[in-house]
Amino acid sequence: MDGGERELWSLYDWLRQDADVRRGARVSLPQAPSRSDHMGTLVDVLQLVTGNGWSAVSFAVALSAWRQTRPGRRSVTVRRGETTVIVENGSQDELNRLIEALRESDDDMRGSGDQEAR
């Protein structure tokens, strides 16, 4: 995500406060291993583990709503399995592309239990 750790924490808080997200996904910030040349641990990825009731549309709506609150509207890279989508301007076309890519990824991953998006 453009904007670094602060933006990632903002998205994390936003998703954890969204009722639809809380019902359909578990949001976490796995921490990168600490290095001896850094104080503390940097967070570089937000992880969503979803159940069967989660939908790509719910995620895209939550992501879009968060982006609208951010100055500069940073780009966000969404990865799920082999699928990667970069949301740069949050246009309806980009959100539709994200939803379609996540749905296709969901079809590819069916039967594997919980689904994960990073």
C-alpha cells in the first residue's frame, strides 16, 4: 500500500469497525520478523481470512469507503492466491475489476476452506 504503515493501520481499523467485515472475515496484521538494525517491527501486510459467507463485493465496498476518507487516496494492492489487482484511483471500473478478479479467484480456490486475501 502506498503511504506506508500508517495507512495500513488506518485500513485495518476501518475494516475491523465495519459490521459486514466483522461478520464475514477475520482481519489481522501479521508482523514482519524484527531485524537487529530496526527498533520495533514494521507491519507491511494486512490479512483477511474469510469464511464462506464473505463476498468480493463486501470487501470492495469497504475498501472504497475507506479510500474516500484518505487524503491523496493511496493505491492499494490486493492479492489473493495468484490474483493481484492494484486499485489506484478507486473508480467504479477499478472496483468492478477488483470484484471480478476476486470472484474468479474464489472460483479457483473453492473447496479449500477459509479464503485469504492480502
